[in-house]
Amino acid sequence: MTPLVQAEGVDYTLLSFEDLHGWAEDDHEQALEAFLETCGDLKDPAWAPLCEVARTRPGARSFFELFFRPVMMRDGNPPLFTGYFEPELDGSLTPSDRFRYPLYRTPPEARAGPFVSRREIEEQQLLAGRGLEIAWVDDPVELFFLQIQGSGRIRLPDGQVLRVGYGGNNGHSYRSIGQELVRRGIYGAHQVSAQVIRNWVRRNPALGRELLWHNPSYVFFRKIRNVSAEKGPLGAMNRSITSGRTVAVDPAFTPLGAPVWVEKAGRDPFNRLMIAQDTGSAIKGAQRADIFYGTGDEAGRIAGQVKDPGRMVVLLPIQTAFELVPEGEG
């Protein structure tokens, strides 16, 4: 973990736990369980001893209050919380009339630098027949959103589940198809959600295909082994993430593995201690975060509606917090 230093243009404020709205009412034990999932990977001298203490299963609230201090980081951009989930798709290990849309491993030439665009891969079937297929699914729209999420589960005809995770990409920048629908005047910004996009693409097959090609980025996958079906998908720390307790952050500001106090306003507001265990290409900024809502269609429905204000406060080891924000400053 890279030591934290103050970044230019960022305001740092040292808070107390009394400043965190709803702190006393949260289930700190759940947060401690999520923290334990990844704390063993924190080798920084300020963090490793805290993980050793956490493994003794102390009183969770006292643990966080004794060993951490809340630090608010603001870079001038408005706070924004969105949601993400682990999709579940129907698929097969062999192609058929129903299962026609492949998930690919990363081709060797894509590892060397920028590769061809989404349109070229799909329209010209450039990767077909090269043995790169992991599985085939029955819905190209759901496959597109699986690529956006970066990981998911494939339900096979025999009832088994194949888990896949992010394996690489084609080197093209992500372009939002939701923003493109707004630009074309089809929807207002307040109307766009993942479900709205799905419905529009399915109602307009030809135009929908072109819309998906507006995003030139293409994600490749890998099989995920040794993760039980009961656990969440792997996050950026290569450990299982936890529904309702994992948040994806910008690691330029928030250290991966750190506890993060989230005060989400808007629809279905909550105040909750979460753990920064994931990242995302669209998650940029000190007050920008993506909340993990779990696996499956219902989690996807909820996550797709989240676009809310609030605030995020990072809990840092006491020594780290005081080095970043000397007591009395901020």
C-alpha cells in the first residue's frame, strides 16, 4: 500500500466519530467481518498490526474507535454514489441455437497494447474459432452489462454455476451508452438507468446494436476458481466482496482495504461502515463511490437506480490520519 500524502487541490478534514451521522446505530460486526476478508493483504506497517488485532474478534465498534480516525477528503467535485452488482446469466459450455454469444479469454495480441474495437470484434467475429471461448450465453444485452460489471456467474443447463471475472480489455476507453441516449434526445438524464437501456435496446434491435457499439471498450474474462458459491465475487484485491458492505473507490484517494463511512442520501438512504475493496474505471474522485448490492436480477435492479448524493469519510489508522492531517488542522 502506497503511503498517503496530501494531494494538491484536495481538502482534508479530521473528524470525530460523533461527527458521523448514525455511527452508533450501525452493525459494526458486519463491517468487521468484511474488513477481515482483505485486511491480511495490507502489508503497510500502519495497517498490519490492526489486522492482527481484528483477527482476535474484539468488540467491533470499540475496535474501529480505538485504532482509527475519520478523515474527510474533498476534491471540489460533488459527492456521487452509484451501485453495482454481480450479474447472473444463462449459458452453456458449448454453443447452440440458443447460446450464441461468447465470452472470450484475452487474446495474446490484446495484451501487447490497444486492440480492435467492440464493433470490429463482434461485427467481423475476429475471435471466433480460436479456442478463446469460455462459455456462450443467450442474451447479447446481458453480456454487454456483464462486461460493464466486470464479473458474474453463468448458470449452466445442468445446474452448475461458472464464475467469471475480469481478464483484460481491448485498450479502448469506456463510453457511456446512457449518456449517448441522452445526447440523442431519446431520454432525459434523470430517466436513464440500466433497465431503461436494456428495454430500449431490445425494442430497437438494429439501433440497439449500434448503440452498444458506441462503447468501443470490450472486456475479456477469466474463469474464477476456488470461490464458493456462497461468497461474493472477487474485487480489486482478489478477495471476495460483501453485499452491502463493499464499496468501490478511487485508490488515488482511498486506500484499498480501508474502512469507509458512507452517508448515502437520495432514494433508500443509509449510514453504514463499509470497506474499500474494489475499484472501477468510472470511479474517479475523493467523494465518488460504487456500492456493491449483491448477485442476481434483484440486486441489479436496485443497483441500476442508484445515483445519489451524500458524503464519504475514510477511517485511517491513527498515526496515518495525524500524519495526513496534523491535529488541529482541517
